[in-house]
Amino acid sequence: MNIHQYASPKTFYPIAGRLIPWFAAVTALLLAVGLYQGLFVAPPDYQQGESVRIMFIHVPAAWMSMFIYVVMATAGAMGLIWNVKIAEVLARSCAPIGASFTLLALVTGSLWGKPMWGTWWAWDARITSELILFFLYVGFMALQAAIDDPKRAARAAAILALVGVVNIPIIHFSVEWWNTLHQPASVGRMGKPTIHISLLIPLLLMAIAFTTFFVTVVLARMRNEILERERHTTWVAELITKQS
């Protein structure tokens, strides 16, 4: 099969349906192992104590908030430049998932910040830029909802997403560019990570689990979006007839 055929909603729809159960099973397994390792096996931090366990949710959520935005913006650009339908569907499907991960990162960061910094919120460079990321996701969804024509909505939202990409390196490098309360990176440093292996393993397990969860949910959302967009086509009518 030609690779371009996978960009067809008709071809993509059944493929996504076959992949979802596999990714869902991997997600369940990784979440179970990662949460067990993080909550019961990993030792408390010598400075942060038991509150360090928030890291196993907060850090992967923050990673995913940036990763999903890059995926969304890339898909938006593909739809804008090459008029790829499935890319538009992917971009639209990513937005609410990315917004959810960003909100989770902000909430867990606030819960973690209270015992560490003595405050629920600080206008720290990284925290503020992460909040801007949340508003970018909300703006993307609001812009698409405000325009009736799906094609025009996808193009306008894609432009917004591409403009907002500049915020991603700001989030990532903010702790290096400015004096902030937020601690510097412990995993993504050049050389070996500064985090102990007993904390690193469950952290990476949770990061992979969050990634497979994203794939599971985005595929499901894409299937729903495809049915909505293609509801007047022959192949969707035949699909509904087979299932009824």
C-alpha cells in the first residue's frame, strides 16, 4: 500500500481501531507498574520527603503538555501546507488532550510547590510560560469552535498553533535563562541524569505510560472526528449499515 493512502480517513479509521486496544493494554500495564514503583518502591527524597512522589505525575504531564503541542502544531502545518485531511483531524484531536495534561501539570505543580516553596503559586518563568501554553490550547479550541467551516477553522487554528510554538523553548529553557524558583532539569541534561536510578525508573515508566495513553486517546478522538467529518460519505454509510 502506498504510504499516502494512510492519510485517507477511510483507510486510517480501521487501522486506528485495531491499534487502540494494544495501546490501551500497554498503558494500563505501564501505569500499574509505574505507580507501584513510584508510590511504594521509590524512597522518599532526603530533602523533599514523601512529597517528591508528586513528581511521578507532574513531570510526565509537563513533558506531555509540550510534546503534544509540538505534535499539534506540526499536524496543523501539514494540513495548512499540503492540505492533508488526516493532519487536520490529528491537530484538532490533540488540543483537548494537551490542554488536560497542561492543566494537570499546573495543578500538581501547585500542590508540589506549596510544601517546597511555601506558596501555591508564583509568577515564576516556567510556571507562567506553562500557563500561557494552557491558554494557547484553549485558544486553539475556541478558534476552531468559533468558525463554522471546518477547513477555514483548521487553517486559522494551525496559524495560531505555529505562532505559539515559540513558547515551547521558553518553557524548556526558562530555568536556564532566568533566575526561577523551579528546579533545573534532572533527566534531560547532557551526560548522565542527576536523579537517582530509584526515582528515574518509575519516572520514565510513567512518562512512557502517559505517551501511550495519549496515543490511545488521540486515536479514539480521531476516529470520532473522522465520522463527524465524513458522515455524508458512502463509506461511512456502509460502515453504519454493517454495524447496525
